Amino acid sequence: MPSPVPARPGAEIGQVDTPALIVDLDALEANIADMAAQAGQAGMALRPHAKTHKSVAIAKRQLAAGAVGLCCQKVSEAEALLPSGVADMLVSNHVVGAEKLRRLAALAHDVRTTTLTSDVQHARLLSAAAEAAGSRIDILIELDAGDARMGLADAADLPALAQLVCDLPGLKLRGLQVYNGPFQHLRAQAERADAARMAAERAQRARDVLLANGFPCDLLTGGGTGTFSEDIAAGVLNELQPGSYVFMDSDYGRNTDSTGAPYRPFRQSLFVLTRVMRVPQPGVAYVDAGVKALNLDCGMPDVLARPDLAFTKASDEQGRVEGGALQLDEQLFLVPSHCDPTVNQYDWMVAVRGGYVEEVWPVDARGCVL
């Protein structure tokens, strides 16, 4: 059962019930337009990662701005976002389990469906599911980008796996995925640039191996918010799949640009609105946003426009804020430390502009972990 809607369109921001997930529409729309423009100017396709926002409303905006499709990390996410009108869906994960494989193959009847593999046995499972459903699943072979994740570590193993994918019924080889997730959060711009170049070199070698052995590599996809400009400059990928750029968070804010200044290529558009519940003594206050309203895997949130305040501690339903003066019932805007899992804490996003609620969106793919 979803939680009560925290606000209605037309309400002032002060009337929003808290804690609430707030989206600044001006900043969100600017971010979507900026990333679409930069990818377009570089001649690269843009496939935003929807695991960040889990929202049909935001997916529609991304597609309207020119995105070729969406990434999702789970089959259930992809299913939840079909009402966006997406026609090309990448489930950028290794799907296992009979029921999820069945649903993945069924999804391929509705939209062009691509997924990943880096394993012979797994490719056979995908083929069996597609055959049983009478559908076709497009395949990207996932290559390790140098971050020791799920991908194939040795490009020498590519021809055998590519041949199997081409031979198996119900599958079509589409190309390669080279996603460098941890590299997005290397703090110095020079470190991120080096990591992106390394990933691009691996991707280029792998593509050359496929092409030299007569296999197609129409799609070479990867990249992310932290390295998108370096991914573009490398000139190897033909598709980008950033996610966090729509919202940003304080962890990305800890990255630096080439001058050592905070890395802020996009505007902060996502906030958690919270209220002061108690002020037991000067310099200490408790707010109604705790662990269940935030995600703290990347640290505590920042307090927007209040450098005198620090969010120092969280219990399940309360947060402790220390520093300057606060009053009972005062509202604070918190900048989440990690946007993706913070969104997954909420049933609703309150979209605001100019101090008023313009729309309230369901978080359509909340809790979609299957």
C-alpha cells in the first residue's frame, strides 16, 4: 500500500508533508536538456539509466529530449517503465532465475529488449527462455572495464562466446557493454580521465576482436555521469548510459574538476524535505528524516544553503542536526548523499517550481528488485 500523497498540485512548499522527496523542475529539465545536447553534439546515442529515478514521468522527458531508449537494472524496473513509451530497453544486468528469465523473454514481445551475458552457461539459459516465449533477446557481451565487476575479463574469450550467442536460437548479438561504475566516483578529474581512457582502450580492443572474427558490434555502450565528458572525448563508445545526472547528489559533489573545484556539471535537483521536531538545546535539533527517509551508504546528507548546519546522526525515523539556530517546525532541504537508493525509499516525488508544487509523481519502479 503506498504512503499518503505528501502534497497536491498548487500547494506552497511549506504545506508539503514531511519527510518528502522533492524534485526541482527547473534544475531537472536543465539537466535533461544539457546531457542530451552534449551527447547529440558528439554524435553519440543517449540511453539514460532509469534505475536512478524509477519514474515514468522522468523517462518520458528523457525520451522526448532524444534518448534512444532506457537502461534498467532489473526486469521489474523495465516492466514498470513501459508506460513511458520506451521502444528500446536495455536490462543492463545478468538475469538469472526461471521466472525472471520468463518475464525478460515476454518483455521482448513488447519492446526491443537487450540484456547482458559474459558466460556460456548463462547464454544458454537466455536462449532457452527466448525459445520458450517465441521471442528474440538481443545480447551485449559485458566486458570488464577494469573494475573487477561482472564482465568478461579476457578479450581472447570473446570469439567463442560470440559464436555461441550467434548460434543459439532466440538470441542476436548486438555488441558490447563496458560500464565503469566505480570510476564515476574517483575524486580527482585526472583519475576519472585515466580510468575512462583505460576502459575505452579495453572496449576498442574487444570491438576489434569481434570485428576481426566476423562478428557484429553495432552497439558499444557504457559510461556514466562522473566520466561522461571523458567517455565522449575517448571516441570509442557510440552510446552513453548516465543516470545520476538528472538529480546529482552530495557524493558526486565530492568529486573535483580539473581545477580542484567541486565537480558540478549538472544542477542539484533532488532533495529530501524535512521538518524540525525538537530543539532540546541551542545548536542541536532533531528532524523527521532518518535512515528510512535517506540512504546513508555514501555518508550523511548535506543541508542545502546552510553551511552552519551539519546532519550528524540518524536513527530509523529521526535525524540529528548540529550547528546554527533552528526553530520547531522549520523546514530544511537535505541533499542526499546517494540519489538512486534514496529515491527507492519513497512512493512519491513532489515536483516543484518557484516555491509551489506543480506535479506529484509516483515512483513507479520503487522496490523493483526482481
